[in-house]
Amino acid sequence: MEIKELIIAENNSLRSALKSLDKVGTGVLFIVNNESKLVGIITDGDIRRSLLKDISLEEEISVIMNRNFISLPVGASNQAILESLNDKIKIVPLLNNEGTIVDYATRNRLRKIPIASPQLEGNELAYVSDCIKTNWISSQGKYVREFESIFSNYHRGYHSVAVSNGTVALHLAMEALGIGVGDEVIVPDLTFAASINAIIYTGATPVLVDVDPKSWNLNPELVRRAITKRTKAIMPVHLYGQPCDMNKLMELANEFNLKVIEDCAEALGSKYQGQPVGSFGDAATFSFFGNKTITTGEGGMVLFKDQSVFELATVLRDHGMNKTRRYWHDVVGYNYRLTNLQAAIGVAQFERLATFVDRKRVAADSYNAVLSKSPYFEIPQSEELNFNSYWLYTFLIRDNAPFDRDEFMDYMTNKSIETRPIFYPLHEMPPYQAYGDSKELMVSESISRRGVSLPSSVNLMEGELEYICRTISEFLDEKEAIQV
């Protein structure tokens, strides 16, 4: 249940409160004033007792509301929540520093600050409703075309193809570029498995290359060493929103006549030297999974530099069917289409992309400020001309720290803060061990072992952010006390 369903203004009538109580079924509502601050609670029992006293249902809630209530600050530990709940108090509001209700907790719904969550409070419902009202709900419809157009305009005129998810976006990009059996594709060892899986789908051979210790992205010098006569393409991955060194990678691609497929699944809104990532290579791919900066639930986008490759991709996306001769198939294709419903959500989400990225960067600034005070943490590096969208704010715990990554994460979990480890190096997992030598991939191993991601949700409230930073400081204080 959404928190907004449990909130009602104090100038509403008892009749309105009764209707809301019947709808939510919680037996309690939180009452706010005209500044959205919590001022009281009301229960169904309060209303029953008021009726026995002949108080009219048209009276305002403020006449009978209970001003003596229990609330907790957002970020309160689960233990504190449990201790505040009893037979009479079954639900507790959680407040930020301004006294505004951020969330609620019950015994069955203990609060945890999530690593990421979508925000669907713009035009999403209006656009999806338009799809339903007009019966355009499948892959045909105006929102698919509009979503593609928005991406093309944002990415320097590259041709856009909307698809069903980020993994098939990678596969479609490589198929359209003619990558297949006998080819090699260079890919970073430190990335999510979708990057390497898509290469394997084509029949090509992945070549795992280590990452730069500062950017955590493909190391151009090591890419050069990995190029062979069979190398067909390079797949830079803009990890966690950090832009790759595209100038050096494009120089290599031009020198050796290689294709470049940018994996931008985690980097929508990031920029390399003032230009959006995804507008440098021959193709680029994006993901709109539920935890991404913008979401369509599932969904993806492919960008192509070349018009003819783009046109082939649109055919491959739609079963390989001829565009003018319906049900005639020129090639073996795929059903990789995005629905109009999903695209409608995507259009609405993209309208607020700048706001979402700004919120993530505000959180990153706060994290940088608290983590940089300690010699035990290594914050993400930032080149002056680059712009990191911080899909997930991720940092490293140094080897000289008197604690390890798991110890830090356990502490945060106990404080109701979700964290996440960095991806495993690909070469360590059974399906990919044949594609890399562990002796040449030690930077990826080190980063993976020491990396932590902190909550980076676009829904992250100021009070939650302050609580996370305070918790990090308290963790450090405890460790330093033990050392002494």
C-alpha cells in the first residue's frame, strides 16, 4: 500500500475519513496540516465513539483526532520499530526532519532504505491510459515512435530502435553490425553478465580485458594488447554511470577498423567531454529495467550511427519480416519489440530524466563528503570534462582498512540500509572462465572484492540521505574506538 493512501488532511470531514478507512483497511489514518506535516491520527474506533456522542459525520477530522501519537524518524532501526509496536499500535508513521510523513512501518513491513526504486509520479498514468483508451497497447503506436525520436534527438541524431530489454539490445546491435562466428569482441571483465552473454549469442568469442584502476572501465592500453586479426569489435561498458575513455577507444577502433558497441545500460544521462555517452561508437544500447535511471519495467533501446545498419536492425527486430511484403521473411529475425504501453511509460520517464540524474548527483555529493573524510574509503574518480550520472553510487574499501566489505555491509543492513556488492569478475564464473586469464585480470578482482554500492534511488529523501551518511560516520567511530 502506498503511504499517500494513509494520509488525509485535517480539514476533511469524518465521513471522508470513514470512506478512506474502509478503503485501506488498516484501521488508522495519518492526519496532516496544510504544510503536509503530521499533526494527529484517527482510527475507525475514534469515529465510532464520536457517533455515540452524536458528533456529525460532516464535522472536521480535527474535532476528534488523536494528537498523542507515536512516530519515528525515517531510518529508524527495525528494532526501534518493533519496540514501538504493540497490541494497540499496529502501524507507525516515519517522518523526515521537517515532520513530513515519508513512509510507514508495521510488524510485517519493516522499513529498509532501498538501493534503487522507480518513481512513477509524472505523466506515466496519463500516457498509459491514452494507450488503453485508443486500443494501441502492442508494439504499434505513437509512443514507441515518440520514445525513439526522443532518444535520437538526445544522442546527436543517432537512429533509435526500441526493444524489449537491454540484453536483446546488445544482441540486436551486434547482429545488425554483422558480428558472428569467427569474430572476437573485447569486453571488460568487470560488468554485468548481459554484456558477455549477448556476444556469445552471436557465436562470436568474448575476450575479457582488465579495467583501469581509477575509472573501473576498459583500460585502453590493455585493449590494444588484446587486439588480434580476429577482433571485430570493442564493447565499452560505462560502469555505474562512469563514462569510458571514448577518445582513446575510438582511436583504437579507427586504427584497427573495429566496430564499437557502447553498453550504456547504467549510464543514461552521463556525458563524455560534453557529449552524451552512446553517441560515439557504431552502436549503443540502453536498459530500462525497474532499477535503472528511467524505467519501462522491462525495455531497451539501440542506437545506430549508420542508416543502413539501423534499417537492417528494424527488420531483425520484427521477425525478419519484409517491410513492404507482409508475412514475407527475408532473413531469420527476432521478436524484440517494445510495447506501446512500455514506451508510454518511457516517454513520461524521460521527461524527468534531468531531475532524476540531479537527485542521484546530489546523493553522490553527500556520500563523497562523508566518505572522503576517512582514509579507508576510495570514492569514485571524476574527470573534469566528464559527467557521471551515478546510476548506483559505488565506492571501494581500501586494503588497509581495519574492516572488510562484508562487515561494512552487514552493519548497514542492521541499520535498515540496503547496500550491494560490485559485480563478480566475469572470468571467475563457470560459463566465462575460458575467455580470460585470472593473472591478467587482477584489477577487476580487486575492485570486485572491495566495492560497495549505496542507495541511489530517485526517491531518496533528504532525511534518509542524512541518516545514511550519519550511519557511515557512526560505523567509522565504532571501528576507531575498537582500534584505540
